[in-house]
Amino acid sequence: MNRKITSYIFFLLAASLLFACKTAKLSDAEEKQRIGEYHEAATIYRKVYAKTSAQKRDLRGYIAFRMAECNRLINHTPRAISAYMNAERYKYPDSIVYLRLGQMYQKAGKYKDAITHYTTYLENDPGNILAINGIKGSELAPVWRQNPTRYEVKRMDKFNSRRSEFSPMLYGNDYDQLFFASSRGSRNNERNESVSAITGLFNNNFYVVKQDEQGNWLLPEELEDPVNTKFDEGTPSFSPDGSTMYYTYCAQDPEGPRTAEIYISNRSNAQWSQGTRATIVKDSVTALAHPAVSPDGKYLYFVSDAVGGYGGKDLFRCRILGSNSFGPMENLGPDVNTPGDELFPYVRDSVTIYFASNGHPGMGGIDLFKATQQPDGQWVVENMGAPINSMADDFGITFAGAREKGFFSSNRNDARGDDHIYSFEYPLITVQIEGFVFDVDEYPIEEATVRIVGKDGLNEKVITRRDGSYRVELERDISYVMLASARGYLNQHFELKTDPEEKNETYLVDFFLSPVHRPVVIENIFYDFDRATLRPESKEGLDEMIKMLNDNPTVTIELGAHTDRKGSEEYNERLAQRRAQSVVNYLIAGGISADRLEAKGYGKSTPKVINKPLAQDYDFLEEDDILTEEFIETLTPEQQEIADQINRRTEFKVLRTNYNLY
């Protein structure tokens, strides 16, 4: 039975049944509900329901539904579920009870039950967006919970009380003050002398928390300024210069509905003045709440139930023309607004707003969403996911400027449904590359240059420290090209692709630069015994040689082969020449021009001079020892074999550095 049909039947029942059965107490509850005093209305409905005979099924269903609605609006979710179930049991004649049960079960985190009731409701109203999005949210919520974002969320117990705190807003150039509203009760009895009939809590006042010189948050203090009154104040937002506060103000008219209005307070003589009504609309019936000033101070965003919206409460904005002068209201449109409620906007920049909603697919209650405006004017809305959102109400976010940190309010894990302040921060992901620039003998090169060019536009040049070290910050999932250089050394090139995963990562890359003015041993070059044929295990070292020559295209080199002391000089020179030529041939086959290469067989004529690394590797050798035949013959047989092996080497030395420059 759809709602259009049930409305007619319902009013027939109401006319015939309530005329005879309605009591003064029931009428009191209805009146309290009409003017928005939901807490008191729910209390009266509960008493009337208990006294109503179970035989009066229609009346019991009517009372149960209205009691459920009041409890829903003051966040008493378990009581709301129980009352809606009673309304269903007594055949309340409107299918909306299934929609409400779906919403309450979703808010309680019972997603399967929520989907069941949403599905039942859709049988009567197949195109209902709230039910469709409710099912989507109930299906997505377990996925979001199992795959949370990297935001870290903490309950700010230092800020919170046993009552309610909500809508934090950072203030000051350094974001070192936090304003919020709280119903914890005032020290000034003249301001908070009564309990709100709407919520059953003390009326809300503004509190402020400040940081000390070390950046630690102090305890909250009630704002003693005239802006606080005996009525409700909340959801503050500040002009860019910090001199004007826009906020929500709710007076209590004993006879009329509880209408929210936007008020303005000015800061003068270190005090916030008593608020005055913002003249955005002429009437006092249209609800306006949750103001948010754009960072440039040109627009005021807010919530309203103005006629012509998309259902429930919508997000609007208007231009700020003066101290209390505004342009016409502009609805943000159907990309942002839904048939549900869109609430608590926060303007991050000219194309990004955050807001709370129970109309978009969410985890339950009201969730926080990010909306980004595209070049064509359309908005892309995305749920912020867990752990920012929960199955409860999550709303009222504020950021510390451009940093991904700030505060929001939530009633998660509170049995009474009271709101509290939570902090959030997206941990900074550090991706960096660090290392050393050495020469080939592992001596650090001070003031070497490491240049890094990335596909993200990075083009950075860093100079190594005295110990040859360097460090550069990078980004995730980016390809980089690096080049290390130093005066008197050949360049060395390296390519790196950073990992796409969101995690801290440090890449270690050391460079070993070859000197221009002295020979350098090519490591791991091996030949068959008594032959010039290169063995397969030489490939890696020779490929590195090809890379070095490509990194330094203006260089020509000599490839020199050396043998040990065994055999005649003539034989060793011929063998060494053939071996040097084998290396040249490999390099030519690898794409190096032949006119950049020269082969030279030295045989045993140039014994190795021991450098520092070799002296560290072999304790029988000292730096600057020369491995002549006479020196080697003073060693033990085992030491002689090592010395002969060191002498058997292939080296290169730079001949020119201006190849093809002229």
C-alpha cells in the first residue's frame, strides 16, 4: 500500500478514532512534537502508549509511530527501533515505517535487517532514492569497514564531557584555537537555567580550547562573551580575517515551532558581541542553520528547508555583500542535495566542500562526504569511508588549513546518542631516496651533484654533504631519472620507479663514480685459462661498462688488459692484447662506436698499486704496495696466489672528454 493511498485511510481513521479516544496528554504530545520539543513529546507518548489498551490497535500504532519519530530525531536509536517495530506490529497504515526501520537498523549497524526493511519499502515505492541509497550504503558499509582509509581517528577525551559536544571549528592563523558547542552546562546559571525540551539536555553554549606554546591542547573554557545566551548556540564559522562569527541560534518560543536561524557576532575588544540575526531571508519561519564561510570570504554556505529544494534539508549558498547584507539564496543542486538531509557544510577551497548527509549511500545515521566541483560545474560526491564515518552520526568537520588533519563530531559508541569531538589525521607518507656518492675506491665525494627528474614534474639538484650523502623527497608511483656527477669524474645514471602502495618508503641508491685521470679496474671480467675468450660471467660487468659509456657520450677510453708475473713478457703482452680486444669487440657489439675505444695489452709490465679497499680486504697488504715480482716472492704461497689474481685485471682509462663536441 503506497503512501498516497494510506494517507486517505489514515485521516479517516484519525477522524473517527482520535475524536473519541484522544486525551489531553496525547494532544500535549502532539503539540510538543509540532513545535519541535521532541524529547518531551517522546516522554509523553511513552506514557500515553503504556496506558492505551492493546485492543485499540490503530491508536497504539499511531502513538508508537509518532513516539518513534521523536526518538529518531533526538538520536535515541534503540528506542526508535522498538517504537517503529510496535507501529509495524499494530499495522500502522503507512509504509514509511519500513523506510524508517531500514534507516534505524542501518544506524545500529545491523545491515542485513536494514536491507530487508528497505526492500520491503521499495515494494510500495520502487523509485525511492532514500531506500535505494540505503541499500547501497548497507552493502558498502562492511566493505568500507574492512578496508578503512589511512586516516587516524581519536576521541578527544580532554575536550569531551558526559554531555554533548559538536561542530568543532578551528580558528586563528595557526589554527591554534578550537571553538565548539556543548550542552555540558554553564557555570553561569543565568545563561543555562533550563533543560532543552528539544533534546532533554542543557542548551548549548560555545566553548574554546587553546594550544600552549608547545602546541599542546589545554582544557576547554566556556566563552564568557555576550554571544553565549540562555538559548542554543552552535556550529560557528569565521570570516577570513577572524573578526566575524556566523553561527546557528535557536530561541525557544513557547507557542511557535523551534526554528533555527543564522546569527552574526563581531569580535571587538577581545570579546564576541551579542549576536544579531543575519538577514538572508525576510521571514522568520524558514529554517537556516550551519553556516560556513568560504575561505575567500565571498560566500556563505548554509542549510535550509526552504521551498523548492530536493526534500529534507538542502545545502545553499549566498554571496556576502556587506556586514549584514546578502545576495539571493542558491541551491547547490541535485548532485549534492538529496531527498534526505544535507547538513553541516565546510568549505575547504573554491571547488571542495565537505558536508554530512543521510541521503547519499552511507554507513548509517549521517555520514561525512567530500564534494568536488568539476570544470563543467557538476559536483562529484564521495563518502569519506571508515574510520571517519561509522554506523552512527558523523558530522561537523574542520581542517587545519591545507593539512589533512583536524576535528569532527560523532555520537559513535555513546549509549545515550550524545555527540563528542574526535580528531583525525592522515599520516604523512614519506617516500624518499637517499644514499652516497663515492669514487670507485669508495672514498666519499663531497659536493658531488645528484640531479633527479620525475614524471611528476620534479626537477631537483642536490649537493652531497661532506660524507658524500644526499637525500631527496619523492612521490608514490612515479618514474624518476637520476644522474650523479662531480668534477674530475664520469657521470653515472640511474632509473627508479617508486611503489604505488600508500606506505612510508626509503630507497637506497649509492653512486660510484669513475675518475677521469687514473685507470679503473673493470670488476668481474673473466677469461678462459690461457685464452682471450670472455667467459659468460663477464657479461654483467661489461654491460655496466656500456651503460657508463652511454651516460658519458663525449668520452673515449683505452681498455687495458694485465696479466700476472708468470710466463714471458712477449707471451703475456700478446695474450693481454687479445683479451683487451675481446672487451672492445663486446662493447662495439653493445652499440659503442669503435672510434671511442682503444685496446692495449700491457702484459705483466704494470703491476697493481694497492689502494685502500684492497688493503682493507687483505691484511698482508698495505696501501700503496706495488705487486712486483720481487714483492710477491716475499709472500707465502697462498698470498702469492692472491697477489697474482689481483694483477690479472682489465682496466679502462679516459683518453678524451670532448668526443664529438666539435
